[in-house]
Amino acid sequence: MTARQGNQPQSYWAAFEWWQSRLASEFFGEDRKGTPVLFFIDKAELLALQGQTAAEELGTAVSAVLAWHGNPYRPVADRCRIWRRGKRQDPPPCLPLLAAAVLAAANMRRTTAGPGASAYYARLAEVLQPPWGGGQHQKPLQSHYDTVVELWTCLDEWLQEQAGARGISTIRKNPTYTKIGYAQSQALIRASDHAALNRFFEAARLTPGQPTEGARLLRDLRLWSFRYPQGLSKGLREAIGSDADRPLLEPLLAALLKGWDGTIAHGRIDGLLQVPLRVALEEDFFAGWEARWHAEAVPGVESDCLQHPGGSLELTRDTGGQVYALSGAVPGLGEALQYGFTARGARAAVRIESGRDVLALREDPVAGGWAETDVLTVFEPYIFLFTPHSQNRLRKLLADAGQRWYHPEAAPVPGWQATPELQFSDEPALTAALANSGIQGVRYIPGRRLSLRNGLRVKQEWDNRSLFLIGGEPDVMIPQEFRHELVTLDGQPLDAPAGSLVALRGKELAPGPHVLSAGGTDITFYLDQGTKPQAGTLTGPVPRTPADTIAVPLEGDVRFLTAQGRFLTIQRPQEPAWWKGRAPVLCGGGTARVPVPPEAVWLVTIPASGAPSVTLLRPQEPDVGPLSLAAKDFWSQIILFSQAQAPHATLWRRYQEAVLSQSPHGGSARV
């Protein structure tokens, strides 16, 4: 191919002009009025923009009009100078070149660590594909890059002239990366990230146009993304945790906040609002695990009918509800995770990526159980779902993070298994383990926030997760990041070394709200006196062998307790129909004999009415380790049972104290 330079023949500009029109329509159309413009371009975005047309690739379309002897960017700059003297109704005719610059930055983030200039210009040469000379063109691309900076300034000025009618500019000069920083900043945040960032602005109680330092925004975003990573792209999540990207992100976040209109945008799929669809597990005391989809509601869509190859998926929610109920042709979890799933409706769409084989789940109050997450941290309970194909990778992750491998149980997803509930305690080990595990879609971000651990909650409902019993106060985890910060409890200094788990029991806290604060963050929990201690009954040990049985009522909550603090559910028959028909007055008072498991120490009976009872089956000292959420919820109901006058009251009290003093040590626990 021969070299082309200077003012190229018009035929060379045809593909360039097609891309100019396509980019102008996509990123700077009239539908962008009042919203910040994020000029993000990567390979996937280019394919979507190109669609089914026979348009030439962006890189070769731009390369065809560049002057590869001298300043390669001069032909595009000349066109912009002519445009400046015209009506300037449309964006400056340099969008394909600027898009190529952003694509180079996106490719650099994918292939090269750090934002170094040499790496950027190498990627730019790869995108533009010079028609001759190979790598020798990297030098002129770099030495004449001031011209591209001028084109960024030109685009910024045009957006300012439009006064928001074609979008609000996020183009900012970067004091650290004065040239390549323009493209690099645009390569950090996708359009799909914008929705999640708007939710962050709202959660942080920021107001539209509020002048806020970028450093503060990035600090708060790191905290927020730890809890709510959904909707943030992998590239942005990595940038949030990278010190090298801090100079790029801080001014960009400030620009986005300045242009925010106070509304919450949401991710889109082919122009439709994306409904987040995640795997959720709900623990039933009697039936075990139940798996389902958790579909988070998006504003403005109360219901929709989504079409997919298998039929119609119906989304409905109650007014003001946070989740959708799914009906119709709901995709099977196992099949969707393996092969992927996409469904589109009139206003909304859902998409599940294919090839998922390891899922991490954490407690989620909106889901009402355990919900899929891509974030791991220390001193938080998790459950992993995995396929046999991924078991070795997951075992390596847990072993490298200092966790024991317990025999998994069958998960309620065909072909999948589940680990017991576990907690990580070694932050450096977890970080290194994730990096070497080969597991995709799961990451670690240290959170600079206080968090509550353990404690006995008054109720097991998820909307009462911050309500604890007096005597069962939670512990507070103080991250290392607070080693220079004052930690207070209700405004009074708290002796709380950073990196430690501090017990709040024994501080004579009164019923009502209590606030923990440190480093500008706070967390509120509530204490409740609970029900008045109940007398109940406690019988002596029941002589038996492992094959013995014991009579239990057919109604009420009846469970065995082990020395480890776990409960064992009891399968009881229902009262026969003939009994209900012939002796209606006696209904509700029946009993059944059930086998006593060898590991059972106590039998706890909580009737629908009347006093509860605790029966000692065999004397054994407590050996209570980390308890699952379900076990803690059950103990919260029985911890106040008073057995002061019973023969084995001392042993029961030791069990109560063992449960109250239990704290995680990075091990696993199951019920």
C-alpha cells in the first residue's frame, strides 16, 4: 500500500465520515441533553456501533486520512479549522480520531499495567495500523500528540457552546497526564457505569452541581462500591482501587457530579433498561436451601413482558417494591449460568453471561437471603456455589486464604455444590489468593468502614438486621485504615485498636439506638430488652442409647441442640385426618416419638402458647464455634430462657455464655 499524506482525496474520507456521523449520533445527539457525555470506546463498543453494516474498521478508517510523513494528525486538524469558521451546529469533525485515542487507552488498560506514556503510544499505533513502516510511526504519533490535545479542547468548547443541549462535557485537562490524560480519563468509565455512579451520588446525599473535591468522591466511592458493586464495570472497579488511576478518576468524578441532574440513570441493553438478575439462596429451617433469581427493580418499570427463545418472562412488582416477582418462562438457574440468557421487553431487558462456574454469595437484606456478589472481604460470612469443573480452583482459593475445605453439600441448582458458610480473616492472604486462583468475577476491595459482627438479633427478618438483644450486643470490626482515627460510641471515645474485633458486650448499653463513628463514617444499631426471661422447665438427663426415641409435640418449634451450638430440625408427622375428625377438642395436643441423634445434647420446645422447655438429653460441656446466621437467629429466641431453679442450670448458663462470647476466627460453620 502506498503512503498517503496531506489533504487526502475525498474517497479516503468516506469511511472516516461514516464513523463521524455514527459517533456524533451515538454520543452527542439531542437525546443527550442535560446528561454528562462519557466518550468510552472499546472493542465491544465498536462492534455494537458498527452493527451489521459493512463499514470499515475505525482504526483503518482513521489511518487512511492521516499524513504518515510529518504530523500525522494534520489533515484532521485542518478540517477542524475549517469547521470553526462555519455554523458549528454539529460536533467538530475529529470524533473518529478521538475515538481511536480512547480505544488505545482502553487497550492499554487491558494489556499493560499502569498509565505510562510509552505503553499508550504503542497501543495507539496498533489501533491506527499505519500502512507502512511498522513500529517506526510510534515516535511521530507521540511527538505530534499536542494536535490531538487541541482537538479534545475543540470538542470541549463546542459542548460548552451548546449549553448542555448535546450533553455536558466531562473533558478535563489532567495535571499529571497532560496529554494522554484526556483519552485515558474517557476510557475509565463506560456509559453503563453512569447509572451506578448516579446511585452513588444519591446514596452519598450529594446534590446536583455541588462542588466537591475529587479526592473525597473517590474515597467515598471506594467505600460504596465495596457494598454495592452491581452496575460497575470491571475496568472501573479496578481503577477505583488503583492508586495509579487516582489522578485520572478524581477530576472525572467531579465533572460527572457537576453535570448530574439529580435523577438516577440505569444500565441499558440495546437501549432497554437493564434489570439486574442475580442468584439468591434462602435458607429454610425444614426444607434446607432454596435457590431462585433475585431481580432488582428499576425505576419507571412496574411490569414488563420479556421475550426470549424459550417463551415470555413476566416481571411484576408491588408499588414501591424493590424487587420483581418473576413468572412465565423463568430460565433455569443451571442452564442460564452455563449457556447465558438474554430476554428483551418493551422497556426492560435482562442478561446473564455464560460460562459461570463459581459464585460467591453474601447476606443481602433486599434479597431476603444470600445473594450473588463479586466482592469478598474479611470478617463477612460467605457461601460459595460451584460446579465440579471449578472445584479445584475454589479449593486452591480457600487454602491460600487460610481456610479449611469442608465436604460440600448438594446445592439446589442442578449440577452445582455449596460450601458451608465461611469467613475470611487474613486480608493479605485473601488478596493474594484471589490473584492466583484463576477465578473470574470475584474480587477483593478493602473497605474503609466500620462493620458489626456476631451478636444476637431480636428477629430474623432482614429488615431488623440492626436490632440486637441486650446481653447479645454485637462486636465492631475496626479496619486498619482507622489506625489514626478516633473511634467513638455514642460520641464517647472507644478503646478500639485498628485491625481488631471489639466486643460491645458488658458496656451497660441502654435500650435504643447507638451510633459508632470513625473517619467520617458511622453505623447505627439498636438494642432491645426482648421478652421478659421465661421460667420454662429443665429436666434432668434422659437415660438413653443412640437408638432411643423421645416424645415431642406435633405443633410448635421443636429442635435438638448440639454441643457446637448447632440446631437439628425434627421431622414430625402431621396429626391424622381421622384424629381431627373424631377428636376436634384434642387437636393440637398430639405428640410423636422421634429418634434422638447421637450428637444431640438438648431438646428445646417452643410451643405456640405456654412456657418453653429445655430438656437435657446428656451432659456435655459446650464446644461452640462460629455459628451460621440461622443458628444465631434461633439462639436469639432462646438465649433469655431462665433456668435458675433447674438441676442443670449451671450447664445451660455455660452454653448461653459460650454463644454470647463466640467470635469468628476465619473458620467455617454450618447448621
